[in-house]
Amino acid sequence: MSNFTLYIIFAFLAFNLTLGVGAENISPSPTFSPRVENKPRAFFVFGDSLVDNGNNNYLATTARADSPPYGIDYPGHRPTGRFSNGLNLPDAIGEHIGVGPILPFLDPALTGQNLLNGANFASAGIGILNDTGIQFVNIIRMPYQLDDFETYRQRLTDLIGTEKTKKLIDNALFLITCGGNDFVNYYFLIPNSLRSIQYKIPDYVPFIISEYKKILTRLYELGARKVLVTGTGPLGCVPAILAQHSKQGECVADLQQAAGLFNPQLINMVSSLNKKIGTNIFITVETNLINLNFITNPKAFGFKTSQEACCGQGPYNGLGLCTPLSNICQDRNAYVFWDAYHPSERANRLIAQEIFNGTKYMNPMNLSTLMVMDSNIV
Ligand SMILES: *[C@@H]1O[C@H](CO)[C@@H](O)[C@H](O)[C@H]1NC(C)=O
Ligand SMILES: *[C@@H]1O[C@H](CO)[C@@H](O)[C@H](O)[C@H]1NC(C)=O
Ligand SMILES: *[C@@H]1O[C@H](CO)[C@@H](O)[C@H](O)[C@H]1NC(C)=O
């Protein structure tokens, strides 16, 4: 594991030296057109690389996706900072809620009318804990993402006034995705990390859940009223972990056990928070199980493989980073994983379908139901 940590750090350094570190400001200007299934509403996104749409482009960090072949299927075929060949999960959700593309909070174009669509505050590498992702140095940890939302709110108030701002935020959809890095980029990656000495996994999980509860509570206090909260994916099955620890392609037990403890406790915590507030503000998405379906039966979903990443090198294409020098698969739609950790656009679209119309993995209701209830009230 320690060799791998070093490998990652060196690979990142090498990568950035070759391609030039720094905030090359690549402003995404997506051209996909939202299919308006519901009245338009603003969209706010918080979390890690699964949902970052370019904030890290503006930071001096190694956790970035601003070089080819990232974005190869994105409108314009260029990297934007999304950790995907094309759309990421917020894009796949955003297409169906009637907002235009939302900008990263750090994008200078996030002013004027663009503010009305919402904003994305996510930053690759972060976790629930402040000490997760320390190797990525300058990233926007959760408390600061929430501070940035307050800054955004003030800018919006300056533009449209207090009343309209409240209404926009009341009606907005929120998405928060974090927790995976607290395991794969911290507890299990860094040998003898503070937390892994302090806690065994059965105690670490309730600890990070209690920290997550504070984050969600603050999000509520800041005005969020409809919030999708995703669980972690099947951490032990991602190509990066298979490449390092799997003997014959089986998912790795300790990480699967961690995800198996985290996700149900997340659902319980969220449901107790909803009870305390007195209404269903938070909706959990069991991304673990949605992804596990693709992983156990990829062919049923039209995928060729769920073990091998489309872009990477080494076993399962799961080692190091996805760079211009990596092996890149021919048919990107045939892969559940685009790189060693992140789903392909096609997998993201399937997850979004489940979020809107699924019956099994959404608690207490799916997004279509929420939106219908909502339009009856207004
Ligand atoms: C994380 O950092 C924020 C901001 O510095 C601080 O308010 C918070 O208490 C920290 N959380 C933990 C668990 O240390
Ligand atoms: C949800 O189902 C409706 C009705 O079948 C369909 O029009 C819509 O595209 C679906 N949404 C997603 C995100 O798949
Ligand atoms: C989810 O959405 C579908 C169609 O959009 C709806 O028929 C179904 O009842 C919903 N399921 C739940 C559990 O809300």
C-alpha cells in the first residue's frame, strides 16, 4: 500500500510536470439541452470527484481531470475537470430538471444570470473528514464548500433580492456526494493514518457518519430543502482496488465490508434527521446497490465489463492515472468505469434514471415523486 501511495503521488507529479500544473482556466460551456420534465429549478452540488465539475482546475492540487482524454465525449470533446469521459452524475441529473448547465463556484463566469441556475461547489479529493485527502493539498474541504455556498447566496441576494433568493433556494435541488475518499484515499490508503490507529472500521464508520450528520445539518440551516444524499459506491470493486488487492477479480472484502456498514448507517442517520426536522428534506440514493447491479451483471445493462477501466494501465487498467499515454478502450459505452475510480457517462446516466424513476434504491421516495409532490404544493 505504501508503494502505491508513493506511486500515486509520483504519478500525479509526473503528470502535472508533463502537462503543466496550474489553473489553466477551462470554463465549461456545455451545449447539452435540458429536457424539461418539471418546472425549472436551480441545482446545487457539493462533494468529491464524483461530482466536481471543474473547481479543482482553479486550485494548486494534483486531484484534477483537466487533461485529455477526460471529456472526450463531453460537448466540445475537451476536458473540463469532470472525472468522466463525458457527463458526470450532476450533469446526468441536471439534464432532467430544467436548468441550464451549472458552473463551478470558482468559474469567473458564475455571475449575473448564470447565478440563477445554481452552482457546483464540489472539489475532487475531499471527504467527510477535514483530514481526508491531505495528499491533494489545496482542495476545498466540506466546511469551506458550505462557506462558499453562503458567499454564493450573498451574490444572488445582491442580484435579485432577499425574497426571490429565498424562493430560488427553497425550490432548488441539492446533491451531496462524499464519504468514498474517507475510506479509499485515507483510511485504507495511508498506512498507519491517524484514524486507522484510532479506530477499527466498525467504530470508524459511526464516527464519520456522526460528522456527516453535522454537515447535513448545516446544509439544512443554510436553506437546503430538497437534498439527494448518495452513499458510497462498491468501494472494493473499483478497478483501482482490484488492481492492487484482488486475486482473481473478486471484490476486495475489507472495503466492501466498509461500504456495507457505511451505507445502511447513512440511511438511518438521514431518516432520523428527517424525523427530527419533521419533513423529508433528505433523500438517500443507494449508489452502492445501483452500481453493484452493474458489477454483478454488467451484460444485463449492456456493458462488456465492470472490472476493467476504460482508461488506465496495468491490471484491470486500474493503476495510476488516466493520461494521454494510457490504454483507452474503443467502446466507452461498454465500460462501467471510465477510469480507475469513476463511472463512465453511460453508467452515470443509468444511475440518474434510477434516481428519477427507480423503485428500490431511493429512500423515502424517488426524485420524480418528489417533484410531483412539489408541483402540487406550489
Ligand atoms: C473541520 O474544519 C472546520 C473549519 O476549520 C472546523 O470548523 C471543524 O470543526 C472541523 N471538523 C473537525 C471534525 O475537526
Ligand atoms: C422517467 O420516466 C419518465 C416517464 O416514463 C420518462 O419520460 C423520463 O425520461 C424518465 N427519467 C429518466 C431520468 O430516466
Ligand atoms: C418512482 O417513480 C415511478 C415513475 O416515475 C413511480 O411510478 C414510482 O411509484 C416511484 N417509486 C417510488 C418508490 O416512489
